[in-house]
Amino acid sequence: MRTTTYTVTGMTCAHCVNAVTEELRHLDGVSAVQVDLPTGAVTVTSDGPLDPAEVRAAVDEAGYAVAV
């Protein structure tokens, strides 16, 4: 298992957390997503490394952005 933490900007409520979580869970190999709303930290557990472009696209689809 691999755990990677990203910083997601723009999240302000539980709906935001649910939207980001749902999109990231659809990525191949993702087994868990944990979001810390106050800090914007999103920790993703997966079977192996994730393509950063796919992570950014999933977060973008939810309406938010991964901080660079």
C-alpha cells in the first residue's frame, strides 16, 4: 500500500469533502481517501503510485484544485 497526501484548495464544507472523496475513490487502485477540511490535506491510500495528472483531474472534476 502507498499513502500520498495532497493539498486541495477551495474546500469549505462537508459537501466539498464528499465531492473530492467520491472523485478520488473512482481512480484505479485507490482504497481509501481521508480529508482534513481545516488544512485541505487529502490523504489517498492506493495499491501503488498514482498518476499526478489523474489526481489533479479528479479533484478538478469535483470543482477544486490541487495546490502546486
